[in-house]
Amino acid sequence: MADKTVVRTDAAPAPFQGAPYSQAIRLGDFVFVSGQLALKPGDKELSGGTIEEQTEQVFANLAAILAEAGTSLAKLVKTTVFLQNLDDFQGMNSVYAAHVGERPPARSTVEVAKLPSNALVEIEAIAHL
């Protein structure tokens, strides 16, 4: 079995202080990215107040982590989108579509009661190397 490698970049937010998780894990031919919020590296406040602005920042974070792992958004195979309000689906989806290209990954989208930092969206991802 392949070794599990922690992926860490300063170009995306670090895990919450003391939280026992990694930005991503590389294992075999895949990278598993933890859920990303609309936080800029080093900031404690969310970036943007609209679903579109927050989704853009989430994708910036995902892209930075995937680049550090040696892959890209083009190699996404599965995402899970968590929305605080499913009424934000269209706004999130328009930004999402612009980042995933013509061969989008498999995806699940769910509404949740609450997200960390009262975020509107969180996205976790799996990509091929």
C-alpha cells in the first residue's frame, strides 16, 4: 500500500488552531482535500458576503492545495458541496461551473444547519494526480 503524505501550503488557510486534520492527504494516485471555506490564508474573517464571492475563494483555496499536491482543478474526480442554504445553489453553481470545466467531477450538494465561521459554502474534494 502507498504511503499517506500530508499536503500543506501557506497559499491556503491552515487548519483551525489545534484542529486534528490536514489540508489534504495524498495517497496512491489521489489527493483528498479537506473541506475549504472562504478564508484567505492568515485571515480569520470570511472573504466576501455573497455566495458567489465565497465560492470563488473556496476554489482559490482548493486550487492552491491541489497545486501543492501536484495536481489541479482539472483533475477533480469528486466534490461534496455543503451549503448553509440550498437557495444559494444557483449562485454557487455558476461559479463552480466556471472552475470545473467541460468534464466536471461527480458531486453531491447538501444543505446543512450551520458551517464553521457561519460560512455560506464549504467544499471538499478528491482529485487524481
